[in-house]
Amino acid sequence: MDRLSELRACFNGRLYTDDLEAQPFVVDWRKQWRGACLAVAQPDTVEDVASVVKWCASTGTPIVAQGGNTGLSGGATPDASGNAIVLSLTRLNRVRGADAINNTITVDAGVLLSDVQLAAAAVDRFFPLSLAAEGTCTIGGNLATNAGGTAVLRYGTARELCLGLEVVTATSEVWNGLRALRKDNTGYDLRDLFIGSEGTLGIITGAVMKLFPKPIGTEVVLVSVATVDDAVALFALARNVMGQSLSACELINPMCVELVETHSTIRSPLPDTAHWIVLLECESFDASDSLRTRMESLLETAMSAGLIADAVIAESDRQRESFWALRENVSEAQGAAGPTIKHDIAIPISSIVDFVRVTNEAVRQFDPDLRFVTFGHLGDGNLHYNFSPSATDADPQTFVAKQERLNEIVHDHVRTYGGSISAEHGLGVLRRDEADRYRSDVERRMQHAVKRALDPLGILNPGKVLPPDPTHIRQLPGRAAR
Ligand SMILES: Cc1cc2nc3c(=O)[nH]c(=O)nc-3n(C[C@H](O)[C@H](O)[C@H](O)COP(=O)(O)OP(=O)(O)OC[C@H]3O[C@@H](n4cnc5c(N)ncnc54)[C@H](O)[C@@H]3O)c2cc1C
């Protein structure tokens, strides 16, 4: 029997071996990485997942787990060798149950993020994880990348929303860690090891996620500010005045607005095109809370302090959506405008003003004409610090050739200010080597020790997250243990 016939014999799910069928699974969302695979396996059950992993372990075949394939760091794309099995989890898509009293929902890993939100709403609860790819990405992918999105300020990242996991280990055992507990101090936190591990430590097959009461009121305001300093001061004021009601604080620079208005039908309601825009969202859970009055009082205080130049409060759900659309369409508009150089960075909020001032200056010294496309989740200290070509970069290749030096300038400054070079998109292959460059020896040793312990054969998404470890002796079939 050839290799694939053996796999077919032990696996009940779908198996795509045809190049054409496999094509969508070997190219990433932005078409930045292209790979090849032996086959795409689409299991329907956790047992099927375990069967695939068992076969891969017995044959030394690499496994690339994949959810909605919306990741932005190349983590879900196999390499070009054609040796790997892509393990697509999208048919593992049952909502296993919701517990409105415990405020939890238990789902298969392949459930779409938007379907988790709908299942929560069906039991009169709210699931806050939200990102522009929510109609395509899966909860398993969200956990494997520790996704952030638009509600981190109030509710936290995917990690903070997760109580329990079910995982098929690299040796094909099923770990049932589906605990629906807010307190559990019974040993090392295995759940947290798998979250954010990008398919390199285990295959997530199920999860218990936290639910929340539904907000009864929401206000969204767009505010025009002259500088990043004013934006940060406004955020600090908003946090004091609005307290726990503040659910999002997003920032976009004037270039973002120009790009969105050029490449879509979305328009900013604020007339001053030279100003930055801050989007503030607040939620209320109490009928007696006059959210609008508190929001207006915040804006008055900010205006008297000279922090803001103008503001518009959304008057309807439609207007709230259109305000968010201005922010959420920046990435797409930047892509439509030509090649991009992107950085997904986190900086302590208290250092953002200095970081932007000093790094902007260093970038201008390198190339005075680059266009800064700076936006992001200001309230989480997460900036998408991006660049588009200048008018003089007529040839896209001239611009793309600047990427390496720009990464170095930006990421060295990120390190100086105590930040992270990957806030919410993971490392995949995109940031793997750079992240390793900034690691201390002790951290590098611990990272590799975890990988060796949980994936002794080195078959889980090899080459992603961590550079190859020369001391990791893979115990491939037929090789005697040392
Ligand atoms: C338009 C757009 C907007 C986005 N906005 C945001 C945003 O605001 N915030 C944010 O954080 N991200 C954002 N992303 C990135 C992306 O949507 C997230 O990383 C998402 O969590 C990926 O989920 P997925 O199911 O598509 O995973 P995939 O892309 O399929 O996989 C991502 C990684 O997780 C691994 N993986 C997937 N499923 C499993 C599993 N079940 N078990 C183990 N490993 C697995 C893969 O091997 C890969 O390494 C955006 C992407 C797009 C295209």
C-alpha cells in the first residue's frame, strides 16, 4: 500500500489529494506564502483527528493545522516540499453546548467565530471576541494565534476568554481539559501552553469559552485630535471618566483616512483631514446608566483641556457601523493602494508617544518620503505601524527592498521601549527569526524545551514559531531512541 492508501484506510473524514482541490489550503489569505502538501485531511470527529495524527506520527509526516486560513503570519501554510498533511478543522464545527448560568459555551475548534457569537446570542449572552475576519476564521485558529480584535480593552484576548481546551497531542492522545472553571490551580497550566502556539504543540479540537451579559446600550464617537500625544491623553481621560464602560479605543492617522476614502465609498464625518481620529466605544449594562450624558461630559472636558478639535457621536446602529467601518477598512484600503510593509507591535501605553516620535524620526532619516499608515488598538497599546510606498517608489520592488531595514529600525525601537514585535498576529514564519533575535538565551532554551516535550517527533507545524533546534533529535520511525 502506498502512503496515502494507508492514511485513507485509517481515516473516515474527507481527504483531498488532487492539486486543484488542495490549492486553497496551501496559499495564505494575503497570497504571500505558497506551499504544497501530500494531502488535505478534513476530519469530522475528534477521533478522526487523532487517527490522522497517529498516522503522521508513525510515518514522520509533518502536520499543518488549519482553521479558516485567515492568519497573517504564514503559520497555516505548509512549506514547498509537498511532504505535509494539511489538517483542516473546518468540518469539526459543532456547538457542543452553552451554559447561561455558568456563562460558558463549549464548541468544536472548527466553529466559525461569528457562529460562536450567534450561539451565545441564542442563549441571551454575549461573546465579545470580534475581528474583521470573524465570518471565516475559526475559534481553534483564534486560540492557536491568541487573537486580539476590537474588544480586548474590556474583555481581553482569546487567551483571557478561554477556560478549557481539548487537544490531540503530537502522540495522538486526546487531552480532555474542557474545564468550565474560573479557578483551577491543579498543576502547570497546559491550556495556556497550547493557546498562542500556532499548531506547533498540539491540535486544538474543542474549547470552553467565557460568555458575558449582553450590553443594553452602546455609544460610539469619532474624535479628531491633532497629535498622538492628545490621543493618548484622551484615552487616559476616557478610562477615568467612563471606567469599565469603555470597551474600545482605536486610533487612525490622516493617511489611513485618505486611503479608505480613496479605495472605498466610506467617508469620515470629521472634516479636518490633517487630524488623527480616535474611535471610542462604550457599553452600558444598567438601564439607569446615562451613557450618552457621561460620554458628552467626557467630550466637554476633553474639549476644555484642548485635547480634541471636533467629535461626532453616532446616532443610530447604522452610523455606529459606518464609524467602525472607517477603522476596519484601513488594512484593505492599504492593500488596494499597492505593496505594504507592516508591523503588528505592542508598546506600553505610557511609552507610545515617545516611541512614535523617535521611531518616526528614525524612519524619516532612512527614507524621508515613505508614507506612514499608523493605526490600531490604542487602548491595548497595539499599533499597526505600517508603510506604503512614497510617490518616488514608482517600482514596487524598490519599496519592498526597504522591508528588511525598516523591520530592523522599527523592531529595535520596539525592544528599546519594552514592547513586542507581534502583538496579535503570532510569529508563524513571518516573524520567527526576528523574534528569536530578541530572545535571551534562557528564554530560547525554555521555548525549545517546551517544544521538545510536547512534540518529541517534531511533526507539528515544523519551521513555524521557533527556528529549527539543532539539539532536537527527532525520533523518527525506524530510528533507535538515544
Ligand atoms: C481581514 C482580517 C482581519 C484580521 N483582524 C485581526 C484582528 O483584529 N486581530 C487578530 O488577532 N487577528 C486578526 N486577523 C488575523 C486572523 O484572522 C487571526 O489570526 C485568526 O485568529 C486566525 O484564525 P483561523 O481560523 O483563520 O486560523 P488559520 O489562519 O487557519 O491558522 C492560524 C494559525 O493557527 C494554527 N491553527 C489553526 N487552527 C488550529 C487548531 N485547531 N489547532 C492548532 N492550531 C491551529 C495554524 O496552524 C496557524 O499556525 C485578521 C485577518 C484578516 C484576514
